[in-house]
Amino acid sequence: MYSQAPDSPMQVMLVEPYVYATLRSIIGKRVVIDTSRGPVNGMIRDVKPDHVVIQEYDSTFFVRISEIIWVMPES
């Protein structure tokens, strides 16, 4: 089934489908995302299964979804 040797490491990627779907539904909106390193504010520009792209003025942040604690859309 797998083409790797039995003693070699296997790459595993965790996908959080509900967080991913929620982030995709608010692309183009301003959010506050709290991470293990602190909050990030800005507009969601893109979402991939493993990260979200946030833009605030001239700065772009690539935040790993696994580091997100909570997301709050700004009104």
C-alpha cells in the first residue's frame, strides 16, 4: 500500500476541517486571530489546509492553522 520502507519516517499532516471551512467562509473580512505567540489582526487574504494569509497594511502574515487558538471576525 505504501511505497516507503517500513523503517523510514512517514509524513503526517493534521487538517482541522472545521477551522479550515470557517476561515474559508470569511475570506476578505477583517479578523483577530489569537495564536500561541499572540494575536494577529488583519484581513484574511487566502486560506490553505495548513495556513491562513493575513494582511494588515503593508505586512503579510502566514499563520499555521495548528497555532490558532481562536478566531474573531471584526464587525
